[in-house]
Amino acid sequence: MKWAGACLWLLLAAVPGVRAQDHPHFSPAAVPPPNNRLIVEQQGPLTVSTAVPSAEETEKVFGADLYARNIQPVWVRVENRGDTTLFLTPFGLDPAYYSPRESALRLRKYSEVNISSQNLEGLAINRLPVAPRSVLSGYVFTRVDEGTKSFNVDVVGPQSTHQMNFIVPVPGLKIDHREIDIHRIYPEARLRTVELSQLVAELEQMPCCVRDAKGKDRGDPLNLVFIGTPRDLYYAFKRAGWDESETIYGTSLWRTFASAVTGGSYRYSPVSALYVFGRAQDAAFQRSRTSIHERNHFRIWLTPLRLGGLPVWIGQISRDIGVRFTWRTITTHKIDPDVDETRDYLLEDLAYAQAVAKFGYIGGVGAAPYGTPRGNLTGDPYFTDGRRLVIWISRGQNAINEIEVRDLSTYHTGHIGD
């Protein structure tokens, strides 16, 4: 990693145009933050502060509705207290970020605002070198992420590479998990630390499936288990490209309805409540295609168990592949009956996002063969091998060839949850 960082530093230092003096509009400047919601990280002599303005704050700063053009400025401040020049690489914030000139052109092309390239260049921080014992701040123009912005800030030097992970709230959406205090779900007396063998035994005795609000009827299988802190899970899901879900209220219902009518996508569409441990999901994440009718989504619930000091979560995932009519709700999403494929898709997805430390499989769901499938709460059939996927979330990035495959079969109890 150090060798790669040194090569990148040499490349940036050698390319014309990345030095501040090479262009009159790219000059070191102290650009103030757009709000007081600063997130600060420090590594050695480097301190990085970030903030993401809301749509309204962005319009106040730039005098134009950048969000409407899918442009979300991210404010970054880099303080270099070391003795060597460092370079900020904007790719970590968004691999498809916009240059200042491109942003200005999009605004002029699709709106009546006549914003100049020079104005945006004066506020940008793209690839400016950060000299020793100096501070630099400005904006990187990324694609819009509502609710929460998750990104890396990568700063490279000749002898070091700094990568910092940021999760920054963005006002505007009513995200479901923000209404839940994870730390108050269970009283301290109910939390239990267990060994791996006991964990498998207890997980296999947990409910096989989600329930309805009355706790009466069974639904989709609980085919996921995660082991990791809330922050590590959250960052892993966001890094892999999963979106949060809004709560159900007027605006979210309208956006969902409009997307359903037009066949468009709504990345943060509310997810219906399913129940485990007598409560609705603690959080729901989704990944949609170009249509709201086609998306993967999963729900997770915190358990009172801890393994090696880490929280244990149980979850359910399914893939929406269309819409069908029902007498009860008029329309509902139709799921892919091969729920194991969707379960294992998530493993591959998180592995490619370098978010998996290790994984294995346990029982607890109970097999449902292809010829005799079970049904969920809306009547969709599904078949499964009856296994739960257990994923240990990595604390940092973990390459695929470093993932440990755990054989948990020796701990199986053969129990199938109610």
C-alpha cells in the first residue's frame, strides 16, 4: 500500500495542472464550511474535516440548485502538520465525481442560472497539493446521496497513504433507523456474551421467519446474521452501495406512488414493517434498479447476544422482481422465490466491497424444497436450503483473498426456530 501510495504521489506531483500555481483559478483558499455539522478525523500529522450541505444550504452557497442536476458538493478541509507535500485524491469521495467546469456546464445547460466555471473552480479543492504545515479547504462535486453521505478521503504522500472513512448525515429525509436508539433496545442486564458454539445454538433457536404485527403469521425466512458494530455495519452497507429507507409519511408515500406510476426509481422508498422479537426492523437497506418494482432489500434486528464484544444481528433479505395485485393491499411487490440466491448475492456484494472478515452457514430456518415451497405474508412462494448466512463484518477493508471461511457445521444443533 505504501509503494502504491508513493507511486500515486509521484504521478500527481509530476502532472501539469495539479500544482496550485499552474492555473489562476486553482489557488489555495480558505473556503468556509457550509454548516456546523462537521465530521473530523485525524491520522498522525493529518487532520481532515468534512461537511455535506443540504439542498437548501447548497443553493445558498452557490446560488443555484445543484441537487436538481445530481450534483452534491462535499466540503473538505485538509490540515497538513507534517514536513512533506500531500495530495488529496477526490476519487475516494466519488469515482464519478464532477469537475468544476463540468458542474458549471450542467447547471448552465439544464437551468437558467448563469454560473461561471471560475466561480466553481474558486471553491473547488480537486487535486490541490497541501504544502507542509498548511491548511486547504474547498468542495469536491459528487453525485447526490440523500439521507447519509458515505465516502473515503484519501490523502497520499511520498512515504505515507492516509485513508479516512466518513459517514455524514444530510438533512432532508426521514430515515427509519434514526428514530431508534440502538443502545436502548435492550437493558444492560439482558446483554449476554457467548462463545461461538453457544452463539450458533442460540441463533438456530431464534425464529425461523419474520412475523406480522400481531405475531401470528410467518413470513420471509430470517436468513442472515451479522457480527459487528453498528458503525462497521453501516459503513459496509453504504460502501457496497446500499441505500437507507425512509419512514412512512406523506412525502415518502407520494414519491413511492409517483415512482410506481411512472416505473421510475426511488432509492429510499419506505420498506414495510416486519416483526421479530415483537418489534419492527431496526433498520432496512435497499438497492434498486431503474424501476421501483425491481430492488433488493434487507431488514436487520439487533439481538441481545455478543461475540467477542461485538453485537450480533439477525436479518432477512429478498429480491423484488415485479408487482402483482392483491385484494388486501391492491398491489404488492413480488419476490424472487429463490431466496438463497439473494442471500448469497449479499455475501458476494459485501465481499467485493471488502467488508467481510469471515463467513459461514448455520441452520435455524428449515428447508423448503422447490416442489413444496413455503409462503410469505403476501402469499409469494419461496424455497430455501434452510441455512442462515453468518457474516463477520471487517473493521476496515479486507481483500477477498483474506476472507476466512468458517466451517460452523460442528456447532449445528439441528434445531429449527418457530
